[in-house]
Amino acid sequence: MTIDAAASPSPFVAGVEPITENDEQLAAALQEAELAPLLPAIAYLTGDMSLLRDDLRPDALMLNMPFSGFTDEQQTTIRSLALAALGRYRDGGCVPAAAPGDADLLRMMEHAVGGAGMADYLPLLEEELAYKG
């Protein structure tokens, strides 16, 4: 499935191929995923903001550590949530969510970097990401 760029909900989803991997294959791929941006990226794709749990927010001082400093338990939870969300996305026909609003984008970005109070950077994020087209 290729998405028409003109009708795409976001510039980031133009040409996205559907997920065809089964759960076992997805789980194997998630073992290699960079964990800090994983849940925000899937939230962007699916629109599921419930993935951005405070207990799974990275510590900004630990981002350069292996697995972004997440504990084994956090790593397992992140991968489990990601697998379930990607499975729902796949099983629902691989339809990407609409582009996020400013509040959701800010929440995703703050979660990915373990930061807060980044609202002043939102205009820069909007320009750099061009998520509004």
C-alpha cells in the first residue's frame, strides 16, 4: 500500500509500506530499536498518545547510555507496548493518524528527549519537521 502524498495526513507518511511482518518478526525487530524515540514515533504514526507514559520517559542525562538508561523492566514494557501498538496498526489496515496538533507534537518531542518546558522550541520544531506541510 502506497499513500498518495497529496492526500497524506502528514509529509512523513508519504509512501509508507504496510507492515507485513507477524508478531514474532516485529518482536525481533524491536529488540534492535532505539528505545527513547520508539514510543513517540509510534504515537506519531498511530495517534495513540497513551503510549507516552511518564514511567517510560527517558532520563535526559542517560540518553547516551546503552538502551537510553532504561531498566530491564522498562525495556520490556516499552517493547511490549510498541509490539501491541504496531500489531493494532497492522491489523487495522496500516492507516496512519492525522498529523498531530501542536500540543501532541510537543508532548512527543519532550517525551523522546526526556525534557520538559520545550514550548519555546515549537516554532523551530514545526519548521524543521515541516509536519504541517
